[in-house]
Amino acid sequence: MPADSLKRLLLILPLLALVSCAGHVREPEAFRFTILYTADTHGHVASSPDTIGLDQVAGVKKALEPALLLDAGDFSDGTPQAVLGKGEDMVALMKKAGYFAAALGNHEFTYGRDVLSQRMAQAAEGPDSMAVLSANVTKPDGGTLAAPFARTTLAGVTICVYGLTTPE
């Protein structure tokens, strides 16, 4: 083979390799998941004709998997069950229902900071942990009272959730 032909062949081979790869580009995968959130559940565990309780919320989440379940706050006070346990039962049941994170609402402070610290520790423990978030509630030393955000991966997508507590 003459030298000029060999040079042309060596130049064309990498181009042919690139062109053949271009035909094998993968289409991006579709990401599908559902984001569910509740607000002001005020201790409602069981559903009634006028209230959706954690029992129905858990069922909806399970039916729509993959799903990210969030709460906007005010979950730990309101019904006798929630009050008697100072929110302990609510945190346990929210974890069982599959909540990923909950923001602090004003009713999370009903029982004082010590109890709130206990509820936050309870939420964080175990394999079914639930993040308790608030990026804008601060302690006297200036640090945040709760984690400002939590991150998870759902259906191959990294999701970051921020918690904000309103002044009300």
C-alpha cells in the first residue's frame, strides 16, 4: 500500500469510529415520581368523613410509588392522641407512613424545646428516619434549630428539600 493511501486510511479510521459511535447515543431515561405533601395534620391519625388521616396518606403514597412524602408542619398537636404523647405517636406513625421530611410548624413548639429536641431525635433514628427541617429558626447562639435541608435520590434523581417556618 502506498504511503499516501496509508496516511488517508489512518486519518479516516478515527472519523469512522466517531461516526459509528454517534449512532449509538442513548436517549435520556424518563424520570417519573410523585411528590406528596400534607400540612396542618394536627394529630389526625385515622381518616373520617371530613378528614384525611395518616392511614389514607400512607395508602396513597404506597399506590403512587416512587413517591416523596413531605409535611409542611403542625403535625404534633391537635388530637387527644397527639397531645397525650406530646407528638411522640405522630412522629412514629409518620415514619411508618413513609414521610421523608417535615418542616417545623408553630405547634411543634407547643411542648417546649426539650420535647421538640426529643421528637427531632426520634424522627432521625432508625432505618425509616424522617428529617425535621427548618432553615430559618435559630437558636440563641445563631445556629439553626433543625437541619435546613435534606437530600435523597428518587427514581435516579437527586432531590433536595428545604424546610422553612413562617413567623405565624
